[in-house]
Amino acid sequence: MEPLTALILAAKHSPIDALAIAIFVFCWLGYEPFLQMISKKSGLITKDLSVVRRAWMQEMTIREIKLYDSNLMAHAVNSATNFSSANLLLIAALGGVLFSSKLPLKSIEALGFDVSSPVLFQLKLALIVICLVRGLLNFIWAIRQMNYCAAAMGSIPEYMDKTVAARFTDAMGNIIEPAMSNFSQGVRGYYFSIAAAAWLFGPGYLIVASIGAIVLLGWRQSRSQAARGLRQLRELLEEHPYPTPTRPLYSADAQKIDKNIASQ
């Protein structure tokens, strides 16, 4: 109850800080549901990437040698691992300052931070830690799901017809899609961690940084060059939904392929 009591007292002491934290929480927790709502339409990286990932899984199910796919999955796991390691280091550093028995307030104030209320300053540090912890949990869950996806890739049969391949594609999409979504959520956590850090300079900075994070994320989702490129790629994939011919399931043609490979 002590942190909650301290937060209430700080809010009463400084209403502008209470307003700033309310705006931050609204932007932080409201961005993901809002993105999911508007991503039902094309033109956003989130929607276009879903189409691209499905096309990847579609090709993976009929690819004879899946070394290319395993390398891509290993790269994704390494990226998530690096981000999670960075989160742990930042959490440890901030936790050391937050739980320190004596805060060097004079040194901190010399950096331009607002330390008029030591309790409020600790709450500001706690907010940054909370953002980082949430991102860490996203990365951990993403890594686990990526490992599930790697195991699933190894279980895909070598030969299948179009109907069977479509069913495997749906199953793989249900595994890789939440994995990559959680990775993206973890990365977005850095944006809001930076916005939370702006509160150290004052409530006005927190308001501006929170709104700025939303604007920057929205622009990158819809107007950046990467967004335009993914939109073009999605349109090409939708024009050619199955560019690679499927291999028949244990048919005479498949047996001929095996014989030709064995003879070589």
C-alpha cells in the first residue's frame, strides 16, 4: 500500500503530474488496442506483415530444403534475445538507483532532473522500470513462441498437395504470428520507456513525449518508406498467392523426384 499511498499524495501535491501520468497511461495502454482496431484495413505495417508472414509460411510448407527458413527463425530468436538482455541491464541499473538507501539528489539535480520531491522522483524511476519489465515479458514470450515455431517447422512433411499445404500454413501462421507480434510489442516498449524517462525533467516533458511517441509510431506504421515497401510487397503477394507449384503427396511424380535425387 505504501507505493499507492505515495502516488496518491504525489498526485494531490502536483495535479499537473497526475494529468501527465494519465495521458501517458492512456497512450501506452491504448496504443496496442487502437492499432489492432485500425490494422483490419491494409496500409499499415502490422497488417501487411501478417500477409508477408503467411506467404512465408505458405512457401515454407512446400520448400524441399528448409535451411533458409531455419536461418530466418534463428535470426529472429537472436534479435529477441539481444533486446531482452538489454532490458535486463537497464532494469538492473534503474533498480539499483531506485532501491538505493541514499539518492545522490544534488548530482541528479545537476543533470537537469526535477528532484523537488524525492518520493515523486522514485515514482518516475519506477514507471520506467515498469515499462521495461513489460517489454521484457513480451520478449521472453516471443522467444518461447519462436522456439515453438522452430519445432513446428521441423515437423512439416516433405511432400503434400495444395489442400494439405494450406492446412499446415494455417497452423504455422497461428504460431508465428503471435510470436512476432509480441516481439514488436517489446520493441515498442522502448518508445514508451523513453517517454517515461522524459518525466524526470518535468510533467510537461512527459505529456509531449507520450504524444510524440504515438505520432512517431503512427508515422512509421503508415507513412515511412518501409511501410510503403511492405504495402507494395503485400499487393504483389496477393496477386500471386501461391507462386511456387505444390508437390503431390506420395504420387508417382514424387517418387520420380526421389529416384532422380538418389541417382545424382
